[in-house]
Amino acid sequence: MTTSPQFDAALALHRFGLGPVSGSIAAIADDPRGALLAELDQPGAGLVTAPNLPNSAAASRAFFEYRAKLLAQRKLAQRAKDAAAKTASTGAPGQNAMTAAADAQAAEQEASQDQQDRPANVGVQLVRNEASVRIAAAVGAKIGFVERLVWFWSNHFCVSTDKSTSMSGAYEREAIRTHILGRFTDMLIAVESHPAMLYYLDNAESIGPNSVAGINRNRGINENLAREILELHTLGVRTGYTQADVTRFANTLTGWTFIGTGIPEHGGEFVFFERLHEPGEQVVLGKHYPDTGFAQGRAVLADLARHPATARHIAEKFARHFVADEPPPQLVNRLRTTFTDTEGDLKQLARTLVLAEES
């Protein structure tokens, strides 16, 4: 089918970018593919300037302090109400009605004052500030191809603001944007070790049953993170892994947690606690991984990133997101080959997508 340069430019902006704006179709009509590729080569592509936004650890500490202060205010208000009720109950019978009325009025005034004195919701403000930076990055993009890549990978490695309220925005800046045109292995490890992900999928509470902490506290592993990595982040569903693989992989990730957010200075930072780690060798997908502490789980992630099923899963999802719900098999094969041959070079994966005839 014959198309015009303007049609090709509009298609490129809709399919790979954030849609056309005034003058953008004419600006790239001479070479739409070249314009997309040029965006990949821009210095600092994918990064955002946000000097006033805290990192995830600082944000989590601020949210902890906000919640602690709010709880203290509520307890003080309840103590005052309890004291007033006790005073009223011990007064003379003829005075009780007057005392109860006065106490009711005082309680109403106190509740109104408490509402005014309540500190601003730090969690809501953090989410709004992060959202503003994200929206500004999209609005300011001439084409938006790199922003679409950010959105794709943030969705692929999603966390929830409902649960990780304070850390979700910083998570995207720290684990996704910094690796958006780098290696899949590096992004995978950054994502799975980020406190927002560890909290969202409950790995911060996962303890090896035979670890020092597991024995002392009679606790066991949580398999949520390991299962999501295998099923959604790397191999994909029905790709040959077993329940035993999930459990053993979860064992390698025990001890991956973060410092309590109530701890000054370093609260909310990633940490590996050896005493939580399940001791011993683990066999995942037929490969033996010696007990090397933190490096054990990291080694499994590195192998998952290079697995043929991961290449196929990422290629299919990438093509489906940018091209069609049922993408051309030839395109999926091109992307899979690039992912494998370049050892997960995400910039080359994006280039292959743009240059492919099927796109």
C-alpha cells in the first residue's frame, strides 16, 4: 500500500510516540524512522530533572514520620476525650447533664481544631509531585518514544502506589529510567532489589525457614516475588518452571529486604541480612547455585535474563505493545534474536523495533 510522508510521520508519532502536536508531523515527515532513532541517541534520554524530589529511602522515612505524628495526635485527642468522659461520670447527678453538654461542645471544637492541625498528607504529596514530573516529561517530549519505553517497562515491572505509597515514584526514577536504554539484566536486578518492589511483593518479610532468624522466629519464606519474576518479569507463563523452582528461587531471595523506615538516615535503604537467608545450595531450572548469600539470588536473576524463554516473552510483549495485539511473527522473531544476540541491550531492541519492515 502506498502512503504519503505525512501519513508515515503520523503513524510513527501515534505508534511509537505520544501522538502528534502542532508541527510535529511536518518536522519528521522527511525521515520518521530517523527521528525516532535520534531520540534514542539524545544525551540523558529517559532521565528526568527532579532535584527537589527525595529518593525512595528519604521518601519512605518522611512518610513514616508523618504517620507517626498523625497517630500521636489521634492518641492525644482520644486521651482528652476519655479524661473528659471520666470527669463527667464522677460529678454530682444534677451537674452531669450540663457537664455532658459542655464536654460534647468541647469535643466538637477539639475535633475541628485537630482537623486543622493535622499535618499535610506526605504520601499524597509525594505521589502528586512524582506524577507532575512524569507528566512534564511526557508533555515536553517532541516525539515521546523514550517516554513510551519508560511507560512500557514501568508497566512490565509495576508496583502499586496503594501499597508502596512513598516509594513508587522514586522507584521509576531509580530503577527504570536509569536503565531504560541499558541492559535488561541491570534493570532486572535494580527492579527486584528495590525497596518498593520488595515491599510490594512481600519479600521484605520473607525469611528462610532454616536461617538463624527463621529458626528463632519460627517463620518461613514468601514466594510472591519469585513467582512474579518467573511468571511476569522474565520467562512468562507455562514455560517449564515448576513449583519446586519457585520455592527454591524464593529461598535464594531471602534476606533481600530494606532497613526499617523508622531508622534515621538509612531507613528505607536496601540491605541484605545474612541471618534471614536460607542456607545451602539451591537448584533452579536444573542449575545448581551454591550458597553465596546475596550473590546467589543475583546469579539466578542474571541467568533468567539470558534465558531463551525470557527473550521470547519480552519480544512478544514489546511487539504487542507497540505494533498489534497479534504482532507479526517475523517481527517477534527479529526482536527475540536482537535480545539474545545483544545480551538484552534495550537500546538495540528499540532500534530493531523501529527499523523492522513489519513495524
